[in-house]
Amino acid sequence: MLFQLNQIEKSALEALASVTTGDALQAWKTAQLGRSSPLMQVFAQFGKLSKEDKPVIGQAANRVKTALEAALAERESAIQAAALARSLEEEQLDVTLPGRVVNVGRLHPSTRQLRRVLDILSEMGFQVYTSREVETDEYNFQLLNFPPHHPAREMQDSFYVETEGRGDNPILLRTQTSPGQIHAMRAFAATNPQDPPPIRIALPGMCFRYEQITSRSEMQFNQVEGLAVGKGITFSDLKGTLTDFARRMFGQNARTRFRADHFPFTEPSAEMDVECFVCGGKGCSVCKRSGWLEILGCGMVHPVVLQNGGYDPRRYSGFAWGMGPERQLMLRYRIDDIRYFWGNDVRFLEQF
């Protein structure tokens, strides 16, 4: 058996010397070190050996196996090195070619517009204030002058989360960022109930409405609420603030106008238009030939809302507005379908 092991080692090494490819090397490994190889057959005969022969044959068999495995590793390294050298010699690499462009992530257009709006408002002295997306009916409607079962609620179809056992105060996904007004006013008023400090905040966030999805309406959208409360605030302050915002957003030559409207939580209420920046007020398909584009709703905070927030309407007044960043993007870039913003179509997103 010692002679047989020497012959196995000799023939295996001779066969390995002629191996030049990875596939041939794998075939050699299977033939010389596999389960059915001659070397493994020697190991299989150990049970037939005497106690005196087992140590001698075992040491010799292990030595042959170790030698073959070392030769295999050395040959594998040599084949890999030869393949690399052949590749470098035969294949051409033009180092002057430009590199491949790596696609990197970017901010969503809605996020970029939202940040732009908040940057402008921050420059104007408005503090960013956030509030929760899941609200009670009390905060979302009642404290904003929407009594239970009032027909004005039909303006905002709602996603109700929990209604059982809650009476007239179910839990819902907020339909507007306006509930943040109550949260903010109560937080500020709590610092000094007798003489609450003035407020100047911007409240961004996602809103949800149970509506039919169309090219002009979505069931979820971003909104930025603005709120200013203090002593002696007038409608002129509201007009001056929003006119300044429009000029910062759309250019110093932007013209604005206000039209009367109605919102339960403001009195008086208005909608603000900006002169169409696509046609310069001449009339086009974007502004429906009117020369004006609606960008937000606004008004003086209703006395009931002020009182619910902890501010005495006899001493304090304020104004508020709500605007949609997606709508501003649609107007600026002539986007005719709001569903593009949440469709995650890369062809649309890469345009921004």
C-alpha cells in the first residue's frame, strides 16, 4: 500500500503539470481528491489493516493528500495569474474614454418645492412648526368653526380612522394643516395665559381627503399653512405679507390680486391670484385665458378660532393662509396631471 500511495502521488502530480485551464483543474481535483479517487479508496481500506500497519499507512496517506492539495492550490494560483496576464496583454483599455455616468438620487420635486416655500417664509421671519397627521374631529373641524354635521364639512371628505364609541369626536386623517393653528396657539398661550406672545409660524405637512382621484385632485397632498397672531394685525398686513412672498417666489415683477371667498375659520376670507408667469398676463391655456393663477386661500383668523386657541379676540387679531406646493409646480411647469407627483415614474421625476 505504501508503494501504491507513491504511485498515486506521482501520477497525480504528472497529470497536474499538464493542466492549464480552470475547468481542467476542477476535473483533476475530482479525479484525484474526489470520493471515488484512488487516494480515497486507500482510506476506505483502513478497516482491513492490522493495528501495526494502520499508523504507517495513515501517515503516508495523509502526507500524499496534503501534498496534492498544496500542489492544487499552487497550480490554481498559477492559472489565475496566467489568465490575468493574458487578459492584460490581449485586451485593450483606453484610459482616455470618459467614465460612465453614475445615477445618483435626488430630492422629489414636491420636497424641493416645499423646502423652497419654507426657506422663503423663514427669511420673512416665520418659524416652522409641525403638527400630527392623525387628528380628532374636534381639532380638525370643531375648533376651526366647523360644528358637527355642518354642511361646510362636505367641502372636505374625510378618512375616518376610529368612530365607534367616540360620538361627535372620531379620529381621522387630517384634511388640512389648519388644526396645527389650534395646537400652536394653545402651546404659545400656555407660556403666558394672561398675555400670550405673538405668533408667526409656517405649518407644513401632508393632508388626506377621501376624494375621487383625477388629473386635478389627489387624496393626499402637501400643504403649507401660515399663521400670524398679535395685537393690531390687519388685512393690510395679510396682503403685504403674501404679496412679498409671491415676489420672492415668482420674481420681483409678479403682480397679485385678492378675490373674496369663504372659509369657516377665517373672516373675511379671500383667494389670492398671481399674474400668469407663463404668458405674462396676456392669457394662455395654463391660466385659462384669464391672465391669473390661483395659488392660495387666506383670510383673517375667525374670532371663534382665536378664542379656541387661547387668544382673546377683543385684544388679538391674526391672519392665516393655506397653499399647495404641488399646485405651484403644476402652474410653473405646465403639468396637467397631479397624479404624476405620486406615480413614481422615473421619466417624470428625472425632468426636475
